[in-house]
Amino acid sequence: MFQKDFFRGKRVFLTGHTGFKGSWMCELLLLCGAKITGFALEPPTDPALFYLAGLDQRVDSIIGDVRDLSALESAIETAQPEIVIHMAAQPIVRDSYANPVYTYETNVMGTVNVLEAVRRNGRVKSFLNVTTDKVYKNNEWEWGYREIDELNGFDPYSNSKSCSELVTDSYKQSFFKGTKTAVSTARAGNVIGGGDFANDRIIPDCVRAATESKTILVRNPYSTRPYQHVLEPLYAYLTIVQAQYEDPGAAGSYNIGPDDSDCVTTGELATIFCRTWGGIEWKNTCEENAVHEANFLKLDCSKAKTVLKITPRWNIQTAIEKTVEWVKNWQRRGDVTECMEKQIVEYLQEGDAAK
């Protein structure tokens, strides 16, 4: 079970800290009292949550490329972390079709480099590689994929993340077995939340359209995805990190996702957003000859619920409400950091109340 005080004073090395999820992870770790060293490229969007929240002034931020082994090795050697969380990635499916080589270099060799730097350092106690729910061979099943199901993503992004899983398992078996370094992977569903400005993601697209009072264009309204608020997987990641730090037997692969009732279609998600935002609507713009993207995807998260006692806290309606709250606060030039901290505290307190 996640304990906030566990992270107080812990040295955490976080790749991908400048991205959307990475920025929320930095804020969560800061509230827990961790000492963070981040390693990533410059933020991929403008505006960027990382800078809006002033995180460049509050964490030890190293601008670097995970494809550069020597830079990674030097950064980890300097930081001497007890915990390494690997979140850096090229995360957009459609971008992976446009630039597959870069996607594989980043998502596969980037993972190799982080693991190699951890191996050479030899002092890390807990390592987590964050992948995706899309690592599985998608058979368009109506039931959720389990951690023992076949890994074989279709598109370059998904496939590169399947490879990242295999690389992690190989390093675990070849180099970390019998050592003090516990190794896990986390396969999370689609995340939403305030501060995501990425291209080709449904909620950022909704926000951009709503801000300009335009109709939201939805290209795959019938695709079902395990949408969840960004704090859900981040909480789960830290739970895994703590669990295997304290008991290496807890290490493994974990699916992280919402309850079945919150696995909704993209059209349903857009409808909830429109209702919550108010005064906007969406329309179907299915593209002919569009690149392949899975239509149906769900996760079986029984293992995380049983082993780690992780259960979702915010349903899809609440996740959208928190996202809209953040966006409207940002638009009226409110304190972005204060809003993030408020939502994190609410999320953690909700879990405490449920105990």
C-alpha cells in the first residue's frame, strides 16, 4: 500500500519528467518529499505543463536524450538514486507511423540505455519501466487483457513498447536476478488530466476546440479505451515502486486501468466533456484510409487489485471534471501549481477516507 512518508528524502531518478505525465509525477513526488532528478528532452509541447507549474525551478532537471547512454550513465552516477522510474517515450501512435525509426530508437534503445545505466551503477533498489496497455496483441476481445497474454503491438508505437517490455524482462533475468535491484513494468491505459497539450489526443483536442468555441472533431468515436485520470496510474506506479523496494517478491508486470464501467468509447468521452464544459458539441469525422488504431481495448487489472490493493478512485465523470477544472483555472491565469496540488491532495485524501 502506498505511503506518502515512504518517499520522504528518497532519491528518485525520473526519465520523461518534462512531459505531461512526468510533470504530474514530479508534483506528486514533491508533495511526498522526494528528492527528484529528472532526465528528458525539452517539453514536447508549447505551452508545456512542466514550465507552467514552474517545475524547472523545483526539481534537478537534466535536459538529455535517453538514446545517449553516456549521458544517462553520468546523470545516474551523479544522482545516486535509490529509485528509477522510466517514463520517457515517443508516446503518439500516429507520430510513430510518421517517424518509426525515432520511435523505436527512443522506446526500445532508450529502455536498453536506462537499464544498462542502472546495471552499471549497481545501487538502485527499485526500477519501474512504464509502458502501455497497447503492448498486447490486440484481438479485439470483449474482455480485458491479462499480464500473461501475448505481447505484440500492431503499430510502431505499440510494438516498440512491446519490445521495451521484452528488453526489461531480459535484463531482469540476465542481470538483476539475485541482486538488490527489483524490476517491474506497468501497463497503463489512456490518461487524461489538466495540462495535456499533445497532438492527436482526444481531450487536448476537445480543450482546443472548446477554447475556440468550435465543434469538436472526433475521428474514432466508436473506439473503446480504458480512460483514467492521470493520478490513477501515477499512484499505482509509486505503489509498485514502494512495494518492490520493501519486498522484491512484489516485482512483476502490472496492468493499471479503470473499472470496466469507465472503459468508454471516444464518442462517449467527448459527450461527457461537452456536458461538463457546457455549450459545445462534437461530430464524427471518421477518416477513410486512416492509419490502423485498435477499436477495442480493455485491461484486466485483477493482479494490481489483489497484490497491491490498488483500486480506482475517480470515475470517468470525475476525471473529466478535474480536467475541466484545471483548464479553466489556467485560462483565467490562476495558480497552476496550486490547482495541481489541490487535486493531488483530494485524490490522496479520498483514498485515506476509503480505508
